[in-house]
Amino acid sequence: MRTSVRSILGPLTLALLTSCGGGAENKDKPLPPGTTGGAGDKDLLERAQKMFAALPDVAESAENPVTPEKVALGKLLYHDTRLSMNGTISCNSCHKLDNFGVDGEKTSLGDTKERGARNSPTVYNAALHSMQFWDGRAKDVEEQAGMPVLNPVEHAMPDRAFVEKRLREVPGYKALFAAAFPDEKQPITYKGMERAIGAFERTLMTPSPFDAFLKGDVAALTPEAKEGLALFMDVGCTTCHMGVSVGGTMFHKFGLHQDFRPLTGSTDADHGLMDLTKKESDKDLFKVPGLRNVARTGPYFHDGSVADLSKAVDVMARTSLNKELTADEIRKIVAFLESLTGTPPADALVVPQAVAMR
């Protein structure tokens, strides 16, 4: 049965969606006082603390408690090319942990050397988002972890049973799955794979200078970044980009105020929630991305059509906020976005030894 977009979004998100950015009557409205950083550090901090939140150490889950055993197993699985049919790619191929969780491509190559239709988003901090994928079809990172494995253009595995059989043939995995799921009679399962990868991804938090600022260290941001933060809030970016992930919690119609079409030539069938609802009204409706590490995770948008972050800011201001920002305003907002660049966990950057692969 097809999922209703209204049931996915909920009434609050739909209300935010339809009001995001304001109408044409606001296009020439002067920016409010304080836009260029006139507010003092204390006032700016108090405003930001009401709109955002600092990263936790781990994105906890009641349904999948994070344990050291699950994380260790999940890290191995994340790097294991056996989870692709021809053994050519792993999760890390498209979501490179040493490159802020992305591959830097417009769209990624799958196991069969075909390219997907959408840009691969970063895995860092993604466990804090309220849905996964550009169309929101997975509720969490656990559900998301299993979907590319069976996607014919991605990992291209035929079915869950085939994956389980392959994993059970790897001697090293028997003890690792048993340690991660001690209460399971048969611990090596597809669900166990999803839960282990999900647990690992829940540890992929990247604290940044902005987190230090939110915790009270006003000197953690440069004066230009502070002005950019004030602008980011004042011009309306926080209508959609708010919370701990600076986004990742709602859907938005791309090109709300202008007929902005994708730049890569991909077909309309590849866009928005049409694969869930098949409704024309849902075309170009996408999950709002989280902006943490955004300065290191280009190219931007669902189709990777814009490589430059300043250009991406300009496009979003025009198409979502109906505002023309000056070059100076864009520069300051980019300075703020740079402050969202964090530090990946040191252990995440260490590629696991293939002990379990023998």
C-alpha cells in the first residue's frame, strides 16, 4: 500500500512547509535590525540556544540500544564489500568516513557501475534526523542501512536470505554477531546487520565550534560567523533548518517561490516523494538536509547540481525564501556554515582490520 505524504509529514510539518520563507510580498522587505550582528554576544547566544541544540555524544535509541559489541560489529559491516553482490562496494564507498561521510560525487556508482538518481548524503550526525533518504522512506538509520543492500542500482543483493547466507559463511562473524546479540538463537540475521550498522552510525557525531558556542563559549565563533548566524536566523533559514542537526526534521518543496529546475538533466520521475505517493503534487518535495559539515559535503541538493556552497545559499534564498541576498550577506552566512564543520570520532577514521573477513 502506498504511503500517504500527509501521514509522513504530519499536520505541523505541512503547516511549516506551506509557510516556509514567506510570500512575494516579503521579497523587497528590509532585513530586520541585528541582521549584521548588531546584537550582543549574549543576546545572539540566547537566540541560538532557543533555535538549535548541541550534539550529544551518541544518538541513543530505545529500540536499538548502543553497545560496544554492536558498534564494533557495525563498523566491520560498514566497511565490508561482501554486502554488495559483486563485492565491489561497501557503505563506506558512497559515505566515506574520511571525507565527512560523502563521496563528493553528484550521484554515486553502485555495484553494477550504474549511478543512482540522487546525491548520497553524509552519514555523520544522520542518526539524529527524524527520517532518512531524500524522500524520507526510512524512519531511522537502522531501516536505512538495509535498503541500499537490496537496491539493484546500489549493492544489488537479491534478497535478505542471500545476504544472511553470505554473512554466515564468514567464520569471523559468528562470534561477533553472538556477542552483539547474545539473546538471539540465530544472531546472524538481516535485522541484526541493520541494527549493528545503525548502532555504529549512532556514534558518528562531529562536535564543532558551533557546539562550543551553544554551550556558552561565545569566542568559539569568529565575528563574521556570528554575523552570519544572526543573518541565518533573521532572513528565515531557521524556518526549515533548526534543531540539533540544523535541519533533517521536515520536508520542503524545492523551488517554492521560483520555477527552479534541477541542473543535471535527471528526469522528473527521480524527484521528490513521487516514488512513495506517485502524486504530481508531491513532485520536488524533499527532506530538508541537516547542515552540519555542509561546507565539506558538496555537491549540494538532491541531484548534486550545485558544487559551490555560496551558490547553494543564493539558490535557497531565492527559491525558498524569495529573498535576494547580497554577496556580503552570503559570505557571512557561509562563514557561519563553516562553523558547523566538526571533528569526526578518531576511531571512525581507523579502517578495521579484516580479521572477521577470513
